[in-house]
Amino acid sequence: MKRVLTITLVFQSYLFLTQGVYNSGARNVALSNTTVADSDEWFYFNNPGAYAEKNKFFVGVSYENRFLIKEMQSQTIVGVIPLRKGALSVGSQVYGYTQFRSFKTGLGYALPLAEFISAGVQLNYQGVRLNQYYGSKNTMTAEFGILTKLNKKVNIGFSVFNLGSTILDDYQYDRFTNLMRLGVRYQLSDKVLFLSEVEKNSEFPLNVKLATEYSPAENAFIRGGFSLRPVSFSFGFGYVLAKTIMLDIGSGYHQSMGWSPAVSCSYKFL
């Protein structure tokens, strides 16, 4: 019980400082969230500008349990709606339990500006709900992202969260964090993908992340990643059924706090 209380207090203090930053999907977890330059269907949580040319109707659900503590679980649903020009992304995530709960629900739009570049914006309704003694605060935040495809092998992605530095309280002491991410995606071969990223949170030093994805057989994937701040590792697996259903499992590992497993399932309408 003492371990649970200690980890809960420490992690929720960290989470409070980084409020509003949401990553989701077991593939993202397995890749240490090194996905700002990627263009898969979870781009609502990665980079609102990461439009993919072959976007189809898509829906996905995900569950994550931080450090195997029931009070630190999150549930997510995400969807992609292709349009004649660009695509809409929708998503919603809830984290926590009755005494501490944060949420995010929003809508994004990604648009190809040219054959090699796309950009997007996203508006979110999100907030924090504490117990009856501290109340809650709900507000709006905005994000911007851009994805550049230098060639068939290399992508560069950039995103900014909380463009307006949204404030959480009436005294302007607490606010959603500002986060900037810059990453590179390199497709070494049909089987091997490399990802790298630098991330700057307004509350913390620069973070460097590296990840890779390997496909040993058709429709099967092995993934792993590494993050410097905090020092943590990740790994996971994925499999595609009948070209439409993707099943993913992944977990991060923090040296002090332990494992954070995640599972997700998604369906793409062909």
C-alpha cells in the first residue's frame, strides 16, 4: 500500500506539471511515443498534420495501465474520416480515477499542401477533475502539426501542443504545458523502420527518443524504443488480420516505477 501511495503521488505530481499531453495506442507505447514523423491512423495523438495519402475510414480503441496501478489507467477511442481534400481525426481519452481524473476530447483536420507536405490543426476540449474539495477545470487547447516527406524513405514531422498557453486556474499559476516535438522517420527497407525524435516540454529539459520497428514476416511487427528523460525503455508486438484489423500490445519500463502495459485494437474500412 505504501508503494502504491508513493508512486501515485510522485507520478500525479509529474502529470499535473505536464497536463494536457496525451499519447495513446499500444504501438506508440512500444515505440516510446517516438511518432511525430509517422503517418499512421493514430495521428490524432501523434501529429495533427500527419496526413497519409491512403487514409481510409478508421476506428481504434486502446487501454493502458501506468505502472500496473488501477488508479493510473487510461481508455482511448480514435477515428479517421477521409474527405475529398484531407481528413478529419477525432479522439477521446480519459485517465485516472474518482479522486483525480483528466480527459481530452477533440477534432482535428489534416490537409495535403503539396505532394510532399501536409499540415493540420486540432482543437481539444480537456480538463482536470479532482475530488469534491478541489473541484474541476475544463477549457480548450489547440495543436498544430506538419509532416514533410523528403522522399520515399524519409519523413520529418513537427508538432506544437497548447498554442495559446491555456491556463488551468483563475490565478494564472497553473496551465497546460507547452510541448514541441521534432522527429525523423527513416524507412531503411520493407522490413525495418527507424524513428528518432527530440521533445521539449516547457517544464522539463530536452528529451531524446529513439525507436525501431521490424517486420519478420508479413503482417507481423516487433517494436522497441528508448527515452532519455526520464530514462525508460519500451517494446511490443503487432499483427494485422485480414488486412483490416490491427492488434497491438506494448509496454514501457521505468527503472523506478516499473511496467506500463498497453493494448489496442483498430479496424480500417477498405
